[in-house]
Amino acid sequence: MATAKLPALQITETAAERVKALLTARGKPSLGIRIGIRTKGCNGLSYTLEYADEQQALDEIVEEKGIKVLIDPKALLFLLGTEMDFVQDQLQSGFVFKNPNEKGRCGCGESFHV
């Protein structure tokens, strides 16, 4: 019996709606968004988000809820099983990543380590 492959990244409905709004507001065609990881902050790693105008050769592609997310191949192992959400409250708004691979996060929430 074949098992269904879980996506590298799960996207909440709220996050998908926000991505759609950002892509529409950009005012030029985009393939989707690209998620990566970079070295930053007091805990070592942070998530990056940018518009994706073209697909790179080794990108992992997640198409869910009407959006396309390209994952940088260097970030894929760090992101497996992660849920991407968008949270908005009185003080701030932004994308939030619930990553089961994280071993710790800095106090300000800017960086994490695995």
C-alpha cells in the first residue's frame, strides 16, 4: 500500500491568504514565494521570505491552498514538518513558523537553532 507523502511545509489558510494578498499587491507576476534559512541572530538561524520570479534547479516546491512555495534546497532539512502561519494582533503581524526541528529560540524570536 502506498503512503501519501507529507509536504515539506504545511501552510495554514491564514498564511495562504496573506501570501495571495502580497503577491497581488506586488503588481507584477510572480511564481510564488521562496523560503530559505540564513545565519543570523543570537541563536544562529532565521527564516527568509522573498518573492520568487523563477524556479531554481533544486528547489522543493509545495503547492497548497492556491499558492506556490519554493524552498531553498539548503533550507529543506531544517524545514521538514514545519507549519507556516500568519499571525496578526494589536502589536505586530507576521509569518510564524512552527518547526518541530527547533531545539531552541532566542528571547526576541528572531533566530533559532536545530
